[in-house]
Amino acid sequence: MSSPTDSGPCLAGFTIGVTAARRAEEFSTLLTRRGATVTSAPAIRIIPLADDTELERVTELLIADPPQITVATTGIGFRGWMEAAEGWGLAEVLRDTFASTRMLARGPKAKGAIRAAELREEWSPASESSAEVLDHLLAEGVEGVRIAVQLHGATTEWEPVPDFCEVLRCAGADVVPVPVYRWEPPLDRGPMDTMIESIISGSLDCVTFTSAPAVASMLMRAKETGLLESVLHALRGRVLAACVGPITAAPLEELGVPTTMPGRARLGALARHVAEELPRRASRIYAAGHLVSVRGGCVVVDGEVRQLAPAPMALMRALARQPGRVVSREDLLGALPGGGDDTHAVETAIARLRAGLGTPKAIQTVVKRGYRLALDAADCADPPATRATVQPPYPAGIGTPARSPRPAQTIGVW
């Protein structure tokens, strides 16, 4: 088998959910080029900056009483702020205001936006962390200093106002938060509801998040529909939560959901990271002489993707949860979409499953008890919990890169 490459189909058979509101098509293309099936459900919509009266009010406030220090945290936010000021006829005077202040940039994107506005930053941390910006300011002393901090204006149960501003206030600074953009849930909740159902059912292998607001919006919707605990259970188990960076991951981590992320908070890096992580974490079951891997929407048998209908796919998931263990007809009936009380439906779905896999012997009938995956003899010699050849879908604590403590910073939206 060839090793995965950026252009190879290393994600063939995997189904990935994309929650991005911005650059969703670009990100989806990066995944589909690697063989993935992508389902997209924008979790947020951004309020146009030019229509944001609160940003206009704060902008006029800063022009009238300029800050001594301005902190730019995101490139898209700072650029949008300047573009909105252009529409209000305030761009030149706002630029002059910035030119009279000391400007700090959280990372290269914010730095690029500052320079695009024909301004210069005084300092920017190599770590791209707001925590380092905060340490830098506290080290030089901020008592009595007026500081404008560019951030976004959303606050939710899972996405509280970052404590960056509060720490500065406690140190004696006069802080002016600048909410450069706000988000709201999408007008059409249908796609998000469908994605939530797919997470719960396990028909997604991975759901990706490129902003903390997207995480917050999905959690809010799951809570509204009474499905929050089911979503969290799925994300703590089979469905991988892949985030662009630690700020995006923070709301999930605080709820006990393990996340994975690339070394750099970039869209391309996230796509590459997912392409590396999913194949590595995929289940591998040796049954009846065949290598079987159960994915969200299909089963891969000896490297060949086998698409299954919902009913046989549901039974395959139930059998694969504990490979080699007998699953009763009653339990399999409960796993079938729509339920019912006729176990004949199980027999029909098992027949379709065997045909769909192309390896009928991989599903073994245990008379008067039910069905099981027919693990190879070498596997059956050991207790199921210790089989080296059966890899659980997403082992806890494995493959998630080490992360530093959550930095106190604002949240960028891609």
C-alpha cells in the first residue's frame, strides 16, 4: 500500500464534516482531493462590519480619545475594521490614529493586515499567542495606559469573553475592547441539524472546526434540540474532533472532548493533519482472512471501499464495537434505523451486509445467540480486550499533539 501523500487518496472511505462559514469550499476541496467524502454545514454567519453600529461607535470613540497601544489579534478582523471605516468615511482619520499609537500584532496575519494599511507594528510574538502579548504588556507595565484590543463581539456559554482584557484592567490599564465582527447562527438550521444527527449516529468519521464560534454555535444548537449529551458522547468516542488551533479547541476541551490539531493554525495544515490522523486511527479488524476497516459511511475491505445502505451499515457498526463478541438479534434490531420488533429485519440486513462486504464469511451466525465478526484464529486466541490486531477507532490520548495551557486571546474566524 502506498503511503499517503498530499495528492493521494489517503482519506478514501472517510466522511468528514466541515463547519466553516468562511473558506468552506476551499477547505472541502483540500479534503476531497485526498479522497474524503465531505458534508458541509456552516455553523455561523458573520454580521457585515459595515452594518455594525457598535463597531462604528467604538471607532469614533478611539478617534476622539486615541489609545496609547493598539493590539491587533487577527488579520481578517483588522482588515475588516479598516474596510468598514472606509465605508463610514473614517479610514484616513482612523489610520492617523493608529499611526500615533504603538501597535502590537498577535501573529503574522495581523502583522500583514497592519502593513497592508500602510502602518507598522512595534512588536509581534514568534508564538502567535495572545498569552505572550499579554506577558509582554504586563512586563513593561500598563497602569494608566489606554489600550485598544481588537477582538470579536460574541459571548456564549461555551465561548466566554477572553480574559485578556480583564487581566489588563486588573493591572491598571484603561482597556477599550473593539468587537470587529459578530456572528449569529445560520438562518437555515437544517444542515447543522443533519450534521448533529450524523455525529450522533457515527456516520461521520471526523468533524472539523476552524473557529471557536463554530464550536459554540453547534453546541448551542445541540442543547436547543436536546441532543447535547449525545453529541458530546459521540465526540468523546468514535467521531474525531479536529480543530485548527488551541483557541478553537478550548470550548470542547473544557467539556472533556479530546481534540486534535496541527502544529500551525492554518487551513492547509489542518487538512494535512486530518489526512494523517484519520488513517492512523482507523479501526483494523482481521476477519475471515480479510482486513476490514469500519468508517463513518462505508466499510473498507482489503483496501477497497464498500458503500453500504443505512441498515447493513448500522449492523456493521454494532458488530465492530466489540469485534468477535456475539451480538444478539434483539440488540441488532435496536441498532437498525427505525427500530421495529421483527427480528426478520435483522436477518435481511445481515444478508445485505454480507453481500455488500463481498466477504460473506466475515459475518458469522451463532445459532440461537446472534451474529459476530469472524475474527481470524490468531485473534481469537487472546481475550478481545488484548487483541493486538484489533485497533479501537480512536484511542484516548493517542495522536493528539501536546498543547500548552489555553492562552488568553481573542478568537479568529476563518
